[in-house]
Amino acid sequence: MTVLQQIALVVGMTAVTVLSRNLFLLPRKPMPLPTRLKIALRFAPAAALAAVVAPELLLLTPLGPPWVKLGAAVIAAGYFFARRGILGTIVSGMAAYWVLAWIGRTWA
């Protein structure tokens, strides 16, 4: 790939990104969302989080013992059911993962 092709690729990808992310700004009047779509969008963050976390929990990887991931998932789920906050769930799960992984490396 030549330098000119690389530049054209970056410019094209930038144009597509800017256009697709700012398409909602083009109309002069606000576009009302249907009620069903508003309700569905409330579940988008939880669905995205589940789509990222579930494969990681279910797939076997050689990176440390499996109890580290499961322990962090249990702690994160406990936080979520107690407080119902997505950000706190992510923070508590990652903190638990780091601590459990450190314990696993220390005792191994």
C-alpha cells in the first residue's frame, strides 16, 4: 500500500466516522424518538457490558486460574445487585480481578 493510498484511507475513514456520528445534527428540527426505542435504549449499557463480560467469563484462557475471573464476577454482581450502578460494578469487578490476580500470582 502506497503512502497516497494510506492517506486516502485515513481521510475516507475519518469522513465516514464524522458523518455517521453527526448525522443527527443535520436536521433543523429535533427528531422525536419512538417510545419503544427510548425504552430499548435504556438497556443498551447493560447489554453492551454483558456482551463484553460473558465471553470472557465463559472462555477458558491460559491467563491465570479460572477462580480469579469467577471471583471478580461474583463480587461485581454483588455490587450491582446491592447498588444498581453500572460504573461501580465495573470498578468493583476490575478491582477484585486485580486483587485476586495478584493473590493468585503471589501464592502460585
